[in-house]
Amino acid sequence: MLYQFVRPMLFKADAETAHNLSITALKFAPIPTLGSKSDVLAQNFAGLRFANPVGLAPGYDKNAEVPVEILRLGFGFTEVGTLTPLPQEGNPKPRLFRLVEDKAVINRMGFNNAGQDAAIARLRNIPDDALTGPLGINIGANKDSADRIADYVIGVRNMEPLADYLTVNISSPNTPGLRALQDKAALDDLLAQVMAARTQGTPVFLKVAPDLQPADIDDIVTVAMSRGIAALIISNTTTARPALASLYAGETGGLSGAPLRDMAQQRLVDFRKASGGQIGLIGVGGIASAQDAYARIRAGASLVQIYSALVYQGPGLARRINKQLQQFLQADGFVNISDAVGVDG
């Protein structure tokens, strides 16, 4: 309820300023732990224990500034980044836009971050018992890198000691040419080198775009499974533009939020079918309610991630989704959330 009073003030600022203000607020606001301890929601996935299935997607805590505080808000896990080997400014501002009428966001941030060394320094200062859920680290390549695959290898070597899981992000539309790494041969080379770079056996997830053809999906599944990828995250933002009401509808960049929901849901179904349920799936894109999250779980996602919906609904959203998910699971006679994964597929 407090967020409903704060939101009009935040919305008077441009979207990126408001984002930075929210990070500052989390650093200094006293946050009681709001996590769920329900056995119904707890599960093992990719060798890790998740108290609940709702995670924060990367893009919010780019520089690993507030992972402890995020988990206290009721999230079962959080993913920081995208982090590149070297710091980079990202694309020119303005580069982040609220599409209020559409409950959506368009961003063309361009992997703006302070670099992996800065994040390492922060993460090393977190006490071992402060993180109440798994910490994912999303790694990417610098825009001007001469060898992008080498950047991912550097990311694995730098960040694996601090990560519960690593996410290889090749699906952002805001770094020119990055999505070309989703092509079969390039993806196989990338994942072979990423997996070989590990020294601790940390699970690796692969984040893919929603803008894919059926042949692309088959290729990604084949390569990911052959290289031992633990899970696919489906999906990143879209370059497509469905009918939108906002005056920012024509801005370039990746579209997220409510208009992405149906596309991301369908891509999850497509990947579940292509993989025969043989690889873990994480659903993200347009999830704004427990109903959305439950639909993604029933379609095959073991976990879900949210981000854009927080802009409109506030930091209590994860806790609300988890509370309602328990009700849905119990009403449908499921003892544990893992029993509901993929029942519609």
C-alpha cells in the first residue's frame, strides 16, 4: 500500500532516475525478511534449493548492489547483472521508457554496468549467511570486444566463485550482433568454451530471445542439452511491437511487461515441446500476477522471474504472488510446486 503513495512521485522522474532512486532506497531502508517458508513452494532445481519459485530478473540490480535486500522482499532467488568484463556506459540516454498505458517498459540500456571487478568487490563483502536464496550472476560481452566468446569465458572465471548459478546472456537486443550467438554453430562454440572454463561445476543457464523461429528453438535445445546446460531462461525482451497505446511505442529497444506475456508463454510451451521436458525451464516475460506465474509453471517452468511488473505494482509483488500460488496449488491438490510443473503440456 505504501508504494501506491510513492509511485506518483517516482513517475514524475524519468525511468532511469527512478530506478536508481529505488536502488538507493533499498540500501538504506530497514527491510524485514518477508520470504515464504512454505514446504509447498520449496523445491530443488539444478542442484540448488529454492524456498519459493519467484525470482528477480537481471537488469534491476545490474551491479550487485542489493542482492541481500532483494531476497528479504520475499524473492526465492535473485539474478544480478548483466555484468561484462570491463565497465561500460551503455547506450546514450534516454534509454529506458515507461509505457504506462500498456503496463510495459522499453529499454535500450546496452549492458551498462561498472564491470565485473566492482561487482566482485561488493559480493565478497556479503556475509555467508546473509543471502537467503540462490544468487545468479548474469554475464555478457562488452560491446566493443574483439572476441565476445572470450568475454564470456572471462565472465565464468571471474564470477563462478561467487555465483550459485551463472546465466549466459546472448539474447539482449541492445548490443549489436549479440543475438547472432544464438545461431547453432556459434552457440555450440560458445557453450563448449563456457562449460570448459568452469572449475567448480556451477550450473549454467542460457537466456534466449522470444523472437525465434521453430528451427531456432530446435537448434538451441539440441546444443544446450548436448553441452550440459542446466536450464533455459525464456525469455528476454522482444523487438516486436504489438499494438501499443503509449506515446513511447516507437522507441527502439527491447519491450517487456504485459505485452510480452503471451509471446513469452508461447515460447515456453515451444521449448518444453522441443525438449520433451528434458531440460529445466525458467519463465520470464510479462508475469505480473500469481495467475501469470502459475500458467508459466503449468506450462513447464520450474521457476519464474519478474521485473517490469514491479515498476507498476511495487516491491511487495513477489510476496503476493507466492501467497496466491500456495492457494492455487492446494486448490488443485498438489503437495509441492514441482508436481505442477508441465502438467498442461
